[in-house]
Amino acid sequence: MTATFFVVIGGCNLLCLPMIDKLMPLETEQLKNQLPLSSMALESLKLIGVVGSGLILGLMLPIGLGWVEAASEWILFALLFFIGIQLRNSGLTLKQILVNKQGMTIATVIVASSLIGGIIAALILDISIYKGLAIASGFGWYSLAGILIGDAFGPVFGGTSFMIELLRELVALVIIPMLIAKRPCTAIGYAGATAMDLRCQ
């Protein structure tokens, strides 16, 4: 399920995003320092390890985790609160975020192409289109997508959503250095919410 959604959604994204580079080219500054790809990839792999170890522990120990469901909503609120602080500390104002033609175009294309990919993947896997659209709505934000989809549809779909968005980050780490000079909109758009994490690092 993860592989199907990841390939189909990513394919739809990468088919549509290059059009923005052609129609609305974005100039980028060439930085001399290289992105610390190894350290960023290691952080993503640590997350996979934490999820995997949690899964193994959950299978081995008969621990009731009803309190986790109640706590996850408050954890999500705290996460969104810190995202707001992170945006403000980056020097961006609300006006700069919302009144940004290039950014809004990239966001619109990534949302539309991801949702189309979610519908196609749902039809391939023979699951409801509603669930397919929900899974496709993570847009690179694995910490949010995993919690919301897991609460709504159960741990299988939540885990799938988490892994899709985590894989998106791992692929973004590879393609951003390759595409940022010639196709910056494609590189930024494919990364989705991950683009903010990479900017901060």
C-alpha cells in the first residue's frame, strides 16, 4: 500500500511541477556550502527506526495504549503551536506567506496532483476514494499525517501515511541538490512540508 501510494502520488507530482518552472521560472541563489545530506538522511532513518522499534515492542508487550489516543490530539496542538513559532523565527510574516504568487501556485499544484494520485492509487488498491484522498493529503508532513490518518482509519492506514511522507522526505534529500539550480519549483514543491524542515537545517 505504501509503495503504491508513494509511486503514484510522486509520479503525479513530478509530472505537474515542471510546468511551473517553465511558466513561472524562479531564480535561486547558489550557495557555496553543501547541504549536510548524510546528517539529514540519518535523522529520517532514526524516525523509521523509532517507528519500527515501537511496532516490535507493541507486538511483544501486552500494553494498553488507550491513553495514547487521548494524548495524541494534545500533542498535535503542541506541534502546530511550535510550527507557528518556527515560522515567525524564520523571519516570515503572515503576509509574506499568504501573498506569495509563486508559493501559492506551487502549493496549489502539489495539492491537486497529490489528490489525483490518491484517487488513482485508491482505484489500483481497491480501497475507497475517500481513504485514498485522506492518505494523499499528508503533503510531506509525516508527524501530522500519521496521527490524523491513524486516528481516523486505524494503525494500518496511519502507518502507511507516515511512511509515504517519510519516504517523500528521503527522496527530497536526494533530488533537491540535483534539481534546485535548474528546476527549483519542482524541487521545492515535491518536498512539500519537508521544504520547511530542510530550510531550517
